[in-house]
Amino acid sequence: MSETQDRADIDALIARFFSAFDNRGGRVPTLEEIESLFAPGAIVVCDSGTHAERWSVREFAAPRVRLLTSDDLVDFHEWETAASTRVLGAIATRESTYAKRGTRRGEPYSGGGCKFFHVGRFAAGWRISAVAWSDDVQAQAPAGG
């Protein structure tokens, strides 16, 4: 494969990752949709502010799907605002900044942060083998407050 095609495939994978958490317009996120983006055995790591938390993909995705299919968080979506990708053969890293917006418990909700993706080209195509992120704590305040 060419690096140009690899980059296009990685761009599409990351776009699908961000869109998997979109519940606008009656869209219903699913655990299967999220899991399909990851390689078997992939991990998710979050900067909690005091330490790193590690989850399996299912441990990470299940509570988010529940939240996005409840009435607690509606009209939610997140999107990549900038990215840098480095491809080394069949592996790559991507640093993404992102923003998110929705309505949480009736109040405007917004934020952003940075996600680091490790991806690999497997038999099924490019898949996420690890993702780590840190939310911008100040950006998570309700809009206007």
C-alpha cells in the first residue's frame, strides 16, 4: 500500500471513531460499532487528572453507549480539530485534538482535549490498538459558566 492510501485509511478510521459517539438526530451509538474500530486486545487509557486509568475496549465503550442512549446526554458529538499522523510501515501514531458538545442533564455541555492513537494495518484493515486521552479540564465547564 502507498503511504497516501494508508493516511487516507487512517483518516477514515479516526473519523469513524469520533462519529461513533454521536447521538444527534436520533442516531443510536452501539457497542458493536465502537468495538469494530479496534484490534483484538486493544486498550484504552485515560488521564484522570491524578493517575492513568486503563480499560479494555468493552469496559471503556459500554458506559459511554449507555450514557449516549439515555436522556442524560443528548445532541452530543465530538470531532477532531487538528491531527498529526506518523506512518511507519504497517503501524502508525496519531495525535488528535478534539472538541465535543451536547446537552447534559438539560444544560449545555462542551469540552475538548487530546487523544493519542496507536493503529496497525491488520488483515481487516487499519484498526486502533491503543488510544490514550486527556480532556482539557477547563473546557469541560458548562457553556457560559
